[in-house]
Amino acid sequence: MNPATGAEYAPPVQIDADELTNDEALWYTPPLTAGTKTLLQISPNKADWVDVRAPNSDYSFTYYEAPHITSISPTFGPVKDENIEMTIDGRNFECPDPACKHLRVRFGEPPHGIYMPATLESSTRIKVKVPKYTKPDVLRVELTLNGADYTHDSKTYGFYDPYVIDVQPRLISADGSTVVTIRGIGFVDSGEIKAKFANATHPI
């Protein structure tokens, strides 16, 4: 513990770099409890250590509870619509800075993801505008609170623009046993697809 601040510090542990080039090194950090402060040091020979920290600070990182998305609503909508607002519910939605300036929602996968600014409403809810998209597709929806770490909760949003080309067969059994195939383009597996068999007075 730091006697000046009372903050909990992580015990020292040595970790080899996961990726290393002439000008960059990548590590995956070990798991620790939220609120723990850590000092990152690097060494080319495991003997001479150099601190990596912000100016006027005695640590490099502070651990926090990672956010998780539990649900999004809506889960699908038409393409080229800029007026759809999505509600994201989850837990641990707490920005590391008071202004929440790094809060973003990513639609799709990097490097071609669409990054949208979002609004933090509470520790369990975020609001974001669904971006306009050019074609029917299903994109993953993930968020970041610090501009670097994104959730990995596999929530998806479907953009649809359906157009029916054909229906087969044209004659169906009166006992309701015929399997009908609808062919077209722009369909999205939203989980809520329905078909309506109808005449002028009795839709089903």
C-alpha cells in the first residue's frame, strides 16, 4: 500500500511480451481486483528496469471493473435510417473520466467498424444513435469506456432492406402441411421474422 495515498498496489510479477518488434511491445495484463494500481516496468535483460508511467505519477494503470452488455434494443432496423436510437443495458458502465469523452459504441469489426459517440445515462444504461448503413448486414455491437478496451459480448444489430423475388410453391395443401419458400434479397435474421398469409378479410 502507498502510505501517501492509501491505494492498493499490485505485487510485482514478470511477464514476457506477447508480441515484440523493433518499436513496439505488446503485453496482456494479469487479472487483478478493481481499484488496484500498477506500475509497468520494462527490461531488455530482466535486470535493468525502466518505469513506464504518466508524468507526476507513481503508477501506470488503475484496474477497473470491465463493462458488459446484457441487451440492446432495438436489435434490427432499416438501412439508411439516421433516426434510430439504441438503448444498451448492462453493468459496470462507469467512465474513467468525468466527461466520458472516450465513450464510443462500435458497429462491426475493426478495422472497418463504425464508431459512434454515445451518452452514459447510468451505470447500467447507455444511449447511442444507430449509424446509417448502405446495405443489409448484421454487425456486432461493442462499447468502450476508455477508448481502448472494447466489450466482447457478441450482441448484434441487423440492417434490413427486404425485397421479395419469388414464392414457391404456388399451390399449397389445404391441410396446412406445405413448406413455403420465400426468395429475395435484403433479409436479416432478426429472430422476429413473421410471414402473413392473407386475403382481404382473413389475415393469418
